[in-house]
Amino acid sequence: MKKPIYAVLISFLIGSCAQKISMPAQSNQQVHTNSIVKPIDYTYPADSSFKVLSWNAEHFVDLHDDPYIKDPRENNPPANTGLRISLFLKALRIADADVVVLQEFESAKFLRQLAQDSLSNMGYRYFGDIPSHNYYMNVVIMSRFPMGLMTGYGLATTPLPGFLTKEGKAETQNNINTRMWSVDVFPSEGYSFLLTGVHLKAGRTDRDVAMRKGQISLLTETFNRYIAENNQKNMLLAGDHNATPESEEIGMLTTSTTLKNRFFDTIDPKVFSHPSNAPGRRLDYILVNENMNKEILDGGAKVVKFFSPDTMKTISDHLPVMARFLKKDK
């Protein structure tokens, strides 16, 4: 009996899918390597190293009103928005980073359009975010390298250690966890890392500290699961942590025994990033776990300036942080 035409088509499609390009086995990327493959039209750069840039861009919005976001700044962008965009693009050209993580940025759609219009010769092909449904400040990524699964934390509720409601119940929050995500990045056939972008709760009050601790606890549990699956997993944690190097929050990442593979802050604690025109404290980080610390170059991450203090302040009240890494097969 002849097969129905739809059965023939299904057999053909299955056979075609079987011809997909297989990503070479990676010893430090054991999860999902059978189903996540290199794009068919992509060739890995021959460079032996790559750069990551992290920058809080300070309420960086486009010139269009999003009807679903009710906020005066997003509805009516400041008069200097065009100038800020122009200077920001110049800074990105100077940085020439392979992976860019931005905080307080409206959307990956906005970043993609900027790259297509003004950075088309720089090789940025991949963009991502998991945006808030009711606010315009998000964490976004732009990359020359393919990416894999992106995990968002926005639906999760986190605790505020030590704080109780009026009813005496342990206090919780899930308003700002949209500003955290993790994604696998593939700089070469034999090297990958888990990149987590964050913009942790702002503020100096005890309650703000507790909110950041709750967020970091969620990240800690997530990182430990990855290490349990693969103890060689490379991890990079980039963003505005809204905490200084000596704080309890940063200590949860760099000195706590709770993490199975702790993070390193490779920047001198005396180097500051905020405010950008006259830095007096550091809130911005590119932290690397023990596994990835072996690949960091140039003595560690750097707080960088592209222009004069006044010009940097026009772009953002934060200075960017940049780090370079060796693509080292494991």
C-alpha cells in the first residue's frame, strides 16, 4: 500500500533534520550539546581571545513610546537622548567587545536596531533579553558569538532575609528579578561559558541589602546546579550589583562556602566606577568563577573610560567594565 502523501513528507523532513550540523563535543559544556548546534552560516573567529563589556547605561531609552509601559521617561525621552545614543555608539566602536552586557537598557530590539544601523561592520549577530512587562529598565546582551539557552529569573520570588510583613510573615519580592538572566555563550568550537547578566536592587538601606541577598541566593542555587552537572563549567557574572567590593552581598559570591565554585573579583577594590565623572565607589563587576578565572587575561577585568569625564557622564552615571579571556579548550 502506498504511503499517504503527509507520511512521505514527514519522513522527508525527519531525514532532512538528521543532517543538521553537530557542535563538537565540549568538555566544559556537557548539557544540551547534542541539540544546540552552530548556525549553518556561522564561522567562528580565528582569534585566540575575546572581550566582554558590561555597562549600566543609565535609563537608556529609544525615541519611541512603548504603549504598554507607563513611565514619564519612557513616554517622553530626555532632550539629549539623540546625543547620548551617538556617544554610546562611538564608545562601543572603541571598545570593540565581542560580548556586550547592558543594564538599564530599554530592549534588545532597540539594541539590535542600533547595531544594524550604525555598527553593521562589527559582526554583532545575536541579541537577547527577558524584559519586564511593566518597566523599561532591562538587562540586554549583544554578541558576535552564538548563544544557547537563556534562563530568566523574573517569575521567581525571592526572600528578604530578616524582614517581616506587618502580619509577621517572611517578606518576599518578585518585582525586580526580571533584571537577571543566564545564557550559554559559544566563542569557539571548544570553549563556552555561562554568562549571567544582572542589575541587582539599588539602594543602601538594610531592606535593599536584604533584597540583593535574596537575589544572590537564587543565583547561588542556580550556579550550584550547573556545577553539579559539570564541575568544569565556566561562569561569568556581569553587571551592576549595587554593592561595593567589601559588602556582604559581594562576599556571598566571592568568599562564601555556599557556592560550590566561588567567584573572583579581579579588580582592585580601590578602583571605582560610580559616578562616572568623579568615581567614588564601585558598583559594577565582571566576576569569574574559579574555572573561568584560569582564562582571564591582562591581569583581570578593568574599569574603562572612552572619553572625558563630562562626556562619559553624558552617556551614563556608571563607567563600563571590560575583561579579555583566552579561548582555552578544556
